[in-house]
Amino acid sequence: MAFEPQEDDIAIIGVAQTAAHARFDGPEVVLIMECVNKLLSDAAIERSDVGFTIAGSCDYLSGMPFAFVANVDGMGAWPPVYESHVEMDGAWALFEAWLRLQMGDIDVAMVVGSGKSSPCNAREVFHLQADPYVVAPLGLDPDALAGIQARALIDSGKASEADIADVVARSRAAGASNPNAQVKGSVSAEALLAEPYDMAPLRAHDVSPKADGAAAILIARRDRALELSDNPVWITGLDHRIESHHAGLRDLTDSESTRLAANGAGVSDGPVDVAELHTTHAHEEIILRDALGLGDDTVVNPSGGPLCGDPVMATGLTRIIEVTKRIQAGEASRGVGHAASGAGLQQNLVVVLEEGGS
């Protein structure tokens, strides 16, 4: 039975995303404008109808301090509205917007996630998230820790190198039908296993290709959502949890924060037709499937996922968009979007999305 929205429920009424560009020649604000203009046009509303805007981005990617201020131009700084920013993936901006609408004084919010990672070395930037006293001085960047995590997963007997290669092969094949994917095409798991190691046991193709890009979502309270959309997708659960940034204090073969977020969001309250997971390293899908309790009947990353294109700071929000699109297309009735932040799946956000009743 389709979800029956109540008075205070909130729905996604519009989504937009850019392609994952290996290198975008223009400024980041242009990527944002592409998404925002599409959102407003599809919903047939003006900027003045949006009561709250929030963006997720990272100034360190472009190397420009307070770059997020310039990005406000892409969302429209006039007329003045409530505005906010998180130094996180746009999925966390969605969480704040979802909370903001529950205050009841406004009924439409716009969420943007954007990043231009091509000017930088992402491994050096996100190395700064590590514990500044013990881990950071060692130079342990997220890809290196991912290699350690993958080794622990294999040594525990929970996965094999062949299992990891299968994830990449399936993702590349799925990405072939995604016009926004950066890397895609059929490749066998055997061919992938023949490639040299990068961060053993991971190979270069096991790591997501960093990209420039943006994504945006328009959300609204129930009555306004039903006015503006013939096919709103309802946010029926949303939760996020964080673990210690001391990798030695965590079981790297599991994701307790994902499991807690899944329980908080109510993932197990019904069947999950489709899930889009923020897997920047191939082995993470194996960990996340288990933590989310996903069965073999759940289609995972039908867009190809981040392994086919990783627009940093928009990648998590894009996962939610991909699930939304499939529900709107009638390919699924209930799905899960997942976003991650921090090395080794340190922080995880889970969104449950459902089609609405008539």
C-alpha cells in the first residue's frame, strides 16, 4: 500500500543534477545555476516562492576561502530568504532543510550540493578530516584507509577480491544507461582483477573517479507539495550517525553508524525496492548492504553509483535524487538513499523515500 501523507509530512517535488565532469571549465556557480533553473522551471515557481535555501560544499576543493558565499548567486540572493550552508555533502543540507520545514512557518525549501574538485588533489584535502594529533601526521588519507579497510574485510572472510571486482563490473554496466556518468561500459570482473594494485587490495578502478558537478532538490510540506507536483516522493525516514575518527576504535569490517541510521530512519519497516549507496570505494557496498539489511531483491546503485562518477559534495545528494527518479518513473515504490562522509564510512546518513497514496 502506498504511503498516505499526513499534514506535517514533507516530500521531494523536484530534482536536478549536472553531469559528472572530469573537469568543468567554468566556475562552480554555473553548475549550481544549471540545477536551480531546472528546478524552478519544472515546478513553475519563482525564487520568491522558496522560503529557505541551503547549500552543501567545501571551500578546500577549489582552494578559495568563502567560496560558498559566491555560490549563493547560483541559488538567487534576491529576494532575501532564510539561507544556510553546511561544509558537508548536500545530503546533510537536505537534513537541515527537512528540519527547517518542520517549524511550519515556510513550506518550500531548496537544497543544493556542489563541488569542483578538479583544481585540487582530493586525497590531500580529505586527509585533513583525520585525527589531527595521531593519524593526520602519518599522512593516512581516505584511499589509504580504504585499502586497510578492504584488507580487513577480506581477512575476516566477509568478502574476496573477486567480490569487490563484481561490484565494479556491475556498476560500470549499470552506468552505461546513465547520461550523467563519467566512467561506464561493460568490463568483466576477470579483466578488472588482472589490473595492478593501487592501495592493495584495491585497484585504481575500485576508487571513485572524482568529478566536478552539482545536484539540487526542492522539498515542500504536504499541502504545498500536492499543489506543485503530480508525483511527489515522500521522505518517510531520515537519520544520520557518526563514529569516532580514530579508525582503531572502530570495526572497519562493519558500519555501526549506518546500522543505527537505518534503524532510526525505519529502513526495515517495509520492502526496499532500490537503494543508492555512497560507495567511493567498491568494497564499501558489501559493508553497507549488510549494515542496511538489504536483501538480494533490492536493486543497488542502478545508476552506476559513485564508481561511475563522484561529484564531490554532491555525490550523496545525487544518491537521493537517483532513488527519487526511479520512484517517480514507477520503477520502485520504496527506496533508500545513503550518503557517507569521513574516511572508512565514518559518518552515514540514510533517507527512506516512498511513493504517495492518491
